[in-house]
Amino acid sequence: GQISEDTIAETGGLLISALVQYLDANDAGPGFYALAKRKGLPVPTTTDDRQLFWAGHVGALHKRYARARRGRVTG
């Protein structure tokens, strides 16, 4: 949680703790959602929508921090 607190401005409002999976689950833990609420993010109430919210953070963080592959042509 502290890492997310320290980097939320750098990540454009994304919580980097989204990359930490809850033990034995394909989801974030309750602390992720509690922090998101404290930060004013629109946390959904249904389980399916919450997973989409979390997955959106994960995808956006991967995109933000992905390294370009060697030999990859861009443009």
C-alpha cells in the first residue's frame, strides 16, 4: 500500500499494488480496493466489476512500464 501511496502521481492515478495478487485468488486483496476508495477512485460494488477494475489497473501498469522488445519495429 505504501508503494502505491508514494507512486500514485507518477503512475497517473494507478495503484501499483494492483500487481500483487491476493493469496490463492485471481484478484487483488481487500487492501487494494480500500486504498482505491481512499484515493477517490470509482471502485465498483459487484465482484465481476471489481475484477475488471483491478484488471484494468494491471493492464495499464504493464503498458506504462513495458520495455520495448529488441528488434521490434515501431511506427
